[in-house]
Amino acid sequence: MGQGTSIHAEIDQCMQIVPDAISCRSHGVIQGGDISQAFIKRGIRFESNESIPFQSGIKVKPYELNGPLIKLPYF
């Protein structure tokens, strides 16, 4: 995100490039309630901003959080 650029303006700019996008991953895998709500408002259905260390042994699977937003963790 550029200095002084809002979350909404940055997502809008990305949506101009890929208007039919339904999934996303933030630069630096930054996540939070405001960002998730901005994604939902623009029709994003899948967010992959959660890194799970492979060595943890945790089974990585999608889960629903924040209403219609489905989280897709990765390792």
C-alpha cells in the first residue's frame, strides 16, 4: 500500500486490474477486521493471509470467519 493510501483505495485499485477477483492475499499477509470487511464489501470470498508453519503438524484446511469470508491458510 502506498504511503497515505487507504485500505479501500488500495483494494479498489487492485479490483480495477482484476475486476472479477474472488480471492486475495495481502502484501506481507497483513490481516485484520477492517481489511476483511473491505474485502467482503468488494465481493472477495476467499482470503489467504494466514501462514501455518509446516512443522507445526496442524492440518491446514479452509474455515469460515467474518461471515461470508472463507480463510485459506497455507504453509
